[in-house]
Amino acid sequence: MSKENEMLEELKKIRELLTPVPEPEPEKPKNLAAEFLLFIKTHKILGLASAFILGLAINALILSLAEDIITPIIGIFIPDFETIQDWKIGVFGIGNFVANIINFIIIAFIIFLIVKYAAKLGIE
């Protein structure tokens, strides 16, 4: 029986070692400022804010590229393209809408190229 008791004791030790230790409960913030700092750390708000600001800057850059460089190039090949915003069908001014659709297509294509190039470099 001593051999069996030794094996049982050894198995109990192994079970204790394999049993995961529960993580301690996180300490609750003491005041509003501490709770706010915990919120910022937990949800990575600064990274999100940085990405948002960079997104706005990239948006301005791509919009400028579309409106100031690519759209005039299209205007060379399509007559009266400069006056596209003045187009009307009856009382409806569709020119601005058409211009925004063209800008959207240009911007979406540029973003597609940027994402494709970033994926090729392994940046995600």
C-alpha cells in the first residue's frame, strides 16, 4: 500500500501544479480620475486618437490629389469637364453630385492602391 500511497501523493502534487491559478481581481479605481486613466489604458484610446488624426490628414492629402491633380487631367480629355458642377437636369443640380461620385471613385482607387502596397510590404 505504501507504493500506492506514494503514487497518489505524487499524482496530487502533479494535479496541484497543473491546476491554473486564478488571476487576482483587478483593483477598482478609487476616484473618477483613476477610472478615466484605466479606461484610456484598457481601450488604447491614444492609439485610436492618433489613427483618427492621421486618417484625417491622409483624407485631406488624397482629396487634394483627386481634386487638384487627377480631376484636371480628366478635364483635358473630356470637354466641358471644368463646368461639371453646373450641370442641371430640370430643377435638379446634379453636377455637384456627379463630381462627388467621380472624386469618390478616384479616392477609393487611391486607397485601394495604398492598402495593396501596404499588404505587399507586410504592413497591416
